[in-house]
Amino acid sequence: MMDTQLVLTQFLTRAEKYYGHKKIISRTSSTMTHRITYRDFAQRTRKLASALEGVGMKRGTKVGTFAWNHHRHLEAYFAIPCAGAIIHMLNIRLSLEHLRYIINHAEDEIILVDEELAPLLASIQHQLTTVKTFVVMGDHVDIAATKLQNAQSYEELLAAADSSYEFPTDLDENMNAGMCYTSATTGFPKGVFYTHRGIVLHSLSLGLVESFGLNERDIALSVVPMFHASAWGLPFAAVNFGSTQVLPGPNMTPQIILDVMEAEKVTVTAGVPTIWFGVLQLLENSTRPIDLSSIRILVSGGASSPKGLIQAFEQKYNIPFTVGYGLTETSPLVTLSRYKSEMDDWSEEQRLEARSMIGMPAALLQTKLLNEEGEVPWDGKTMGELLVKGPWIADAYYKDERTVEAFKDGWLHTGDIAIQTPEGFIKLVDRTKDLIKSGGEWISSVDLENALMTHDAVAEAAVIAMPHPTWQERPLACVVLKNKEVNSDDIKEQLLQYLAQNFAKWWVPDEIVFIDEVPKTSVGKFQKNQLRNQLEELLQ
Amino acid sequence: MMDTQLVLTQFLTRAEKYYGHKKIISRTSSTMTHRITYRDFAQRTRKLASALEGVGMKRGTKVGTFAWNHHRHLEAYFAIPCAGAIIHMLNIRLSLEHLRYIINHAEDEIILVDEELAPLLASIQHQLTTVKTFVVMGDHVDIAATKLQNAQSYEELLAAADSSYEFPTDLDENMNAGMCYTSATTGFPKGVFYTHRGIVLHSLSLGLVESFGLNERDIALSVVPMFHASAWGLPFAAVNFGSTQVLPGPNMTPQIILDVMEAEKVTVTAGVPTIWFGVLQLLENSTRPIDLSSIRILVSGGASSPKGLIQAFEQKYNIPFTVGYGLTETSPLVTLSRYKSEMDDWSEEQRLEARSMIGMPAALLQTKLLNEEGEVPWDGKTMGELLVKGPWIADAYYKDERTVEAFKDGWLHTGDIAIQTPEGFIKLVDRTKDLIKSGGEWISSVDLENALMTHDAVAEAAVIAMPHPTWQERPLACVVLKNKEVNSDDIKEQLLQYLAQNFAKWWVPDEIVFIDEVPKTSVGKFQKNQLRNQLEELLQ
């Protein structure tokens, strides 16, 4: 067979040649929508590569992006790797301390930054030891106002760039194309590389019927930030398949997401449950009918999606709601929960149960659940840590000794505890570190939380371990009430009884505390270590 | 990213683990249908590998198969490459001289042969210089009756084989997994290798929505023989996606194909136009309603599909008919003709025109049309030779100097002449060698043939070049009439007038001759060199 390398350049060429008239719809301010064709996008991408080479980008140079979801960020997604450099997508929600760490640790030399985000970077610019140039993205950039030194305007660079630039044709598919850092429970964020090959294969997998089924007729909305695991790979894949893509710009709110879904007749989208909760509330409170009939698949991942959320979208609004699972380390798609044909004659309840799991691994990936005794059986009850292997799974953290523990024996150890049904569907039951070990047995904090959140009085619930002299650990439920005026003793009793109906006696928490909100990470995941800190006294 | 190799073993593992209960339906005689689960199939495949190693198969050993489409052939499709050996799919329709040549040229050491096909091999066995063992496939094989020396029964070998055998885990994706020979216009057939990587990527591409969209819910019927370009890759891909697969056994006729499509509720199938013509005739002559509503996509390739055929399937029987293009050298999928969204508001006639072209290249492939002046524009009229490049395109003929001409400059030169529309749709207009060069201009024999075949009186038509003192070449039409009793002078006049309405004057053939049939290759393609030989006198 020909030695054809799987590199991103071919995605760009394909979009330009075969889908040149298709559109990228990009929100660059709260009131304006910018539309650009793939043909113009490809031309601008080549100019960007030429311009970046003009300010010092070479093969292997790390070029940071500090930006929301818009067409310029997408241009950077291709211009940097197709020129043989590495795009480092910086998470704008990190603390300044972590931000400084990852830019210096990755040795970024150039950073492309949104005009409105420039002040954040400006405040730490003197601590950035490797950055030589900032390129400021925006419609009408005022460079002086950014306070950045050595900064240039993206659009001015493009205007002056060589329009005859051609991307190199000798890239190797195993070259690094991108990188992201992922937050750790303790310590600094950990960086992973994405190769051209990994991104190409991951993108292809999104086009499979059994996956997102992404294709030319789709209108794909990237709700996940492009600085978070490449917006789950949707922007890359949409270019390859020539899908219309919608990039919703800065400060996405559920209202903006909902508006753009309706206005642009979005067919496929993916985001975290927090966003979908927000969208659901807007739908339920809307005084006018909202037409979302264009949506073919809505993917929810990054945190557990309660059954009530799935049911509301599917039954009330007829929007196919699909749960998925992935990590920054996994590009990110690992699993999706799509019904297998054998589930067709299951009861509605069984199907909902399956739908609320994370499903089965994508083609080309392997997963297994491992506990102290080895690989666990597919019995729907034995818990084990989820391990993943495959061509778009990272094999190391960049210059980081935490690699040793996470990437043992050729598998990524996710730290997520799961069970697997006889059909091969995986259900996450906890994080390794959040699992409650009571009297030698495991109790799933997530199962308890999900049960609590189905109770009418409960807005959110997090369950954490409380040290115990006899049982080592016992569960403590931290509950956010919908109505904070109710009598908390009454409701506490009600909730404990409610749990007792559904769980073995020893699973029922010893105590319930009421809190104002559950602390969350930048992507909406419960931050249980922060919750533990807040409740430190109780847990002594 | 992890260094995970793209090898066929993972397809087998996936089918066994996630789709173990799904079925392979295999016709092993004209009256019986054998059903086997993927779980049993995987177990038998491991045993087959063990058994073949027992009779001398090592890494890199070429193991021939001489067989129809059935579950044992599918077992060989995986057992041989997953063990690190190479499956050589022998075309049972080759002349004995060519068969002897390719077995010796490939240096096959073992041949798996259908019991009913054994006599063919027995007749040349003493000329086979490298074959040490035959393994005879069948339900109840009588080895002695096969007349093969050193022959063993497939089922007996399996019964005695090691059921604890495990496939090696250290295969490299660039290892050869399979090989096929393709007939040449002159000389012996030419052999190409398929690597694990090539087959895996080709299989994935069949799962894309824009391609076959193959998935777990499909019931995939391989009409193309498994000895012909791996049945267009459908058997490999169906294992990966866990699709039910139907293998229609020996001596497939249109009647068998139609019966099995209806009985098994087939959803996806692919074959040559000759088969679909036959199926269409049966549909039109049937005295009872035939239910083919399960069919989601029917692919036709290997030769040009006339518009009338497409129209009849789509409009009369509501069966989506999709034209594709590929070669033995290309695994084989190169292009498919699926409507792009920009064609949605085209007229029915324009859409049919697009539908009758071969469409656009699959993701990961590149094509271009080349003539003496370079790459031709997408203007829908300039002709050029179709060149193909990509990860599942062969890069050489095995030990064959014809490699030099066919694989120039990193591209496969297909020898097919085509035009490309502004939308990127490719239309084949001729073979390089069949193109008529008249007065320095090119005339497409295929365009003339297609036009002739839309005339009511014409069953088939082939147009070839006739030497001419002034114009170098002029077209000669060779026509098979539906009704051979008609006055041929009248009809000749009618046909010439008919063509004159649709073509420039200098395209209209100088002469029409009436023949009994157009000679065809084993896969139903017109054999114009044979036609030229038959008409030698006229062409002097």
C-alpha cells in the first residue's frame, strides 16, 4: 500500500476542494455573526501559517491559543499543525498560577490570544519565560489597549501575509500536532500531545454511523470550548466531512447556545450536562415554542447525565440525547451510549438505564475494567477501574513523572471506577479517589448522588467519604435544596428514607448536610476535593 | 499517542466481545442456509489459524483460497492475516494457465479450496511448484473424490485444532495481510498486496455516513465474489461493525441474490451492474410482489451503470442505487456517487446525471485527472486520466515490471479517462486504451455506448476504434439488438440519426455492425480487445 501519511493537511484540502462553498458560522461578539466559506477559510489558514512562520514559528514550535470558539481559532487549529508546529490550546479558566506554569512548561513561543482575554495574559506576561510574540485576535484590535508587549494584530498579519504559501507535504503522521493540559487533583496540570495520526483517526471515528455519524449535511455546533480537549474533536472532523460548523464565540451561555441551535438549525452538538441543564430550563420556561427539530444527535459528556435530564430532552422535546465519555488524555472520545439492536425490545426503563450509561468503546479502541483480582466480568455489578488503549489515546504526560502511574502496562488508567453489563455497556460508578471504602466494600458516591438528584426537593447532591473509626469510611451527602426555605430536619428524614428504599442499608449515608452549591471545575465537574476542604471540620 | 497498530485482529476481537450473538448467514449449498454467531466464528477462526500453522503456515506464508462466498472463506479472511500470514484470494474464473501462473508467482504454499471447485485445481496440481497442502472446504468432504494430493478436510482439521490458540499481539500494521491478482489487457495477471493498515482504514471508511454507512444494524450481503477485490471489503468491515452478514455461497445467480435479499431483509449490498440487470429483470417479471423495502443502499460498480438501470431501481422499486468506482489495486473503494447537499434543489434529470457518475473520492483518498497539459480543470468537459493516491491504494505490482508505468510519481495511474464537474463529481468516459483519437481530438466510446443503450431496439453496444487514413481512428459501433429479426439497414439508419441528435457530427460512428453478444470479463466488463480480435477483418 502507498505510504500515505494521516495528516491534517488532507482535511483542509478536502474541505477546500469539495466543500469550498460550505460555511463556518462564527460568533465574534454578542451581536454579530460572521460567515466564512471553507474556501476562504483555507486561504486564510495558509496565510496564517505564512504569517506565523514570519514571526518565528518553525517545525515543532509550540504555539499557544488563548481563545473562545470562533473561525480564527479554527484557522489556528489547522495553520499551526499543517505547518509542522504544535498548537497548545490553553484553558482560559485555569488559575493564573497554573496558566503561567503550563505556558512555561510547554515552552510556548507564540501565543494567539482573543482581544477580550488579553488582560489575563498581560497580567502574567513577565513571568512567561519562552513567549516571544503575542498575536491578538479580534475584528478591530487595539494593540496598545491589550497591554501586551511584542503583540501584533492577527488580521494585520494576515493582510500582509503571503497568499501563495503552500503547506509542507512531508509531514509524518506521528508528529505532534496539538497539546492540552488537564487539571490534576493535586499539583500542576498535566500535558498530553495529540499526533496528526491520532486526530485524523479520531475525526474519522466521529463520521461513523455508530458514533456521531458526522457528515456533509450536518450543521455541527461546538459547545465544548476549543481550549478543552479540542472541543471534543468536532471542529477537526467537521472540516474533513465538509459539515457546516457553528462556533458560538465568547462567553457562551445556555441562552446563546439555545438561540444558535434554533437559528442555525443545528443537527449535531456536544457539551457538558451543566450546559444541557441550562438549556432545558430555558426550554421549560420559554413563553414561545422553540423549534429544535433539526437536532439529530446531542451528546453529553464530561460528567454524569442524570436520567431525568435524558428523559426530559428525549420525551418532552424529542431531542436524541446521547451520553459519551472521554478525557483530555483520550482526544477525547472513548465511548458513546447508542442503543444496540439487541436492546430494541427492551422496556422503556431498561433502555433509559442503558442510555444513561457511557456505552461501549469506539471502533479501534479497547477498554477493560481492572480490580485487584484482574479483569472484571461483564456482570453489571463487579466494579473495576476503567483502562483504555488505542491510536488516539495519549501514552504519556509531557515531562511529568505522573506518567508512570497513569500509563502502566500500555494502558491508560483513567481513575474512573465502572461496571460493565453483559451487552458490553459501561457504567461509571465513581472516581477511584471518590469511591467510599466502607468495611472493605466499595460504595459508589455517584450512585447515591444520582438517586438523591431524582428527588423533587434536590437541586444538586455530592456524596463524599467521611472518616469512620470502625468502617474506615462512611458516606456523607452534601445536598443543595431547590427551595432553601424548607425545614431541613424534615427533608433530611425524607431523603434518608428515600435512599433506604433503593440501596442496601450500609450504603445509606450516615449524615446529610445542606450546602449552598457544589463547587465545580471549569468544565462543570464536581470538585469534591474542594468540597472536602470546605467541610473539613465535619470530616475530622 | 499510543503506538496501537491498525491490525485485523482487533476487528475479530470486537465482533466476538461486543457482537458475539450476531449472525453470519452462509449458503453452503443451493438448498441449505448455515447460521453461525460471531462468537463461534471467532473461535473457529482461532482454531483454523492453529490448524494452518500445524500444516506449515508461518509469518509471511502465502495461503491461497479458491472459494465462493461463505463462512469458511470468511474464517480464512481472518485466520490467515491475524496469524501474520498472507491470504491470496484466487479468482476461480481465471483460465487454468493464468491460475497456474499466479499460484506459482505468488508462491502459495497452502490452498484452501471449495470441494466443488477442487477438480479445477486438481487438473493443474502437478504444475504448482510451491503448494504443499490443500485444505478442502465443505460440509461433508470426500477427500479422495477431490483427486487432490496432500489434501485434508477443513472441518476435520478444525475439529482436531487447539481451541486455546491466541493470535499474536505483535503484528505491524504495515505487514501484508492479503493479496489479489488483477487481469491485464495483455500478459499475465498482476498481483497487489493489501496491508493490515490498508484493510482497517478501508473498512472504517465503509462505516462513514458519506460512504456505505455500514453499522451494527445492517444486514450486509456480499454479492461480489470474495475472490474479487475482497468482495469490495464488505466482509472485513461487517466484522468490525458487528453487522449481520450474508454470504450467498456458490454459483450466485440473480435469482439467488434476489431470494436472499428478500428472505434475510438485507439492508446493504454491492455488486456489478450485470447482477443488478439480472435482478431487475426478475423483479419486472415476477408474478408476486417482492419486498425489498429493507434495502438502505445498493452499490453498483466494476462497470458503468446506465441511467435506465438506476432509474428503474430508484423510481419503480424505491431502492437507493449508488454508483461506485474501484479497482483491485484500490482495495477497492475509490469513489461513491452520493448526492451532495448542493444538489438537493437540482432537477430530477440533473440529479440522475450526477447519480450515474462515479461521484467523489472517499475521505483519506486523493484523486486527480491528468492529461498532456497537466491537471485538468473541473469543468465537466476536459478529459484526463484518473490518478489515485491514499492509504489503501497499492504502490506496486508484485515482482512485475508493469509497476513502473502504473505507479508513477506516487500515484496510481488507473488507465481510466474521466471528466470532473464543478462539484467534484467524476464521470468516467473511457479507458485510456479504448478512447478513440480522431483528428487529434478524443471521442469517448463509453458515451456513445451509453447513448446507444438507451435506444429501445438495443440490448448492448460496444464502440471501438477503427483505423482511418485521414483521422487516424474513427468510431465503430458494435450493437446487440433486442430483436434480431428486424431489418438491420433500417435500424442502422435509425441509430445513426439517434446519435446525430445527441453528439457532434464527428463523434457519430462511421459504421455500425450487429453482433450476437459483447464479450465480457469474469466480472462483467466489456472485453474490447476480444471484440477487436473478432472484428479483425473490418478493422484492417
